[in-house]
Amino acid sequence: MFATYIGAALAGLTGVGIIYVGARYLLAPLASAATFGLPDWPHGDAGAWLHLKGIRDIVSGLVILIPLALGQFHLLGWLLLAASITPFGDAFVVIRNKGSKILGYAMHGGTAVAVAIAGLLLLLGS
């Protein structure tokens, strides 16, 4: 049961956190992009890609928070394991494209590990 509480708390923080990040990408895309870790971002009309990232992040947060609110912890565990691919992928893209290694490994990689751990805790506890 303790694993479920910790996993649910991590899931809630992750869901709310990624919705906040997504909202920032919609409201202040270029300022938010500078904190992602890549050396360059699209500008002008190509900046619409940053809005797509914002929408993706908001949906990702909702996919976490809805089963959490419904108490579907086992399902949420599996969803979190699947969702951990996104920050792992973000870390790979940042590092492969000569971005910030600190942000690639620490922020994106750390997020991926935390999300995967939350998923495992929920699967073990339910």
C-alpha cells in the first residue's frame, strides 16, 4: 500500500507539472523553449511547432491525472511506464543534437526515471 501512495504522489506531481510546462509552451513558447536544452528552436511561422509541444504536454498530463482521479492505479502504472518513453526520447534528442548535456541527462533523463519508478510502484502496490 505504501508503494501505491508514493507512486500516486509522483504521478500527481508529474501530471500537474507537465500540464504547467505545456501551458508555458502555449503562452510563452520561445522563453519555454530555451529551457528545453536544444541549441536552436524554430522561429517565425515554424514556431508553431512549440505550440504542438504545449498541446502534447497538456494531453500527457491529463492522461496521467484522469486514471489517478478515478483510482485506477494498476492502469496508471502501465500508462506511466509507456509515458516514460517521452522524456527518454527527449533526453536522446537533446544529447544527440548537441544540446545541454545537463538538461538532457538531469532534467529529461531524471524525469523519465522518476515516471518509470512511479509506474513500477503503482504496479507493485496494486
